[in-house]
Amino acid sequence: MSYGILVQIILAFCCYYVAKRNGRNPWLALILGLLFSLVTLIVYVIIGKKK
């Protein structure tokens, strides 16, 4: 298994965790994290909690 794929999966689960903690849809974050990895994580950290 390539390390790039492993890193992308870890980042996707980080997106899942951040979205769940902030009250957003974690499954959407997981899918977007698999597609766009680090960019998605940065966006979910910046937008913060759902009002």
C-alpha cells in the first residue's frame, strides 16, 4: 500500500472528526476528504461550528 493513499485516508477521517465536532455532516466531510484531502480539512477548520 502506498503511503500517499494512507495519508489521504487519515486526512479524510480527520475531516470526519472535525465536521462531527462542529455539528456538520460528517459523512459528506469524509467523502470530500477522500476527494480533496488537505483542502477539505482546512476549509472545515476555518468555517467552524454551525450556528
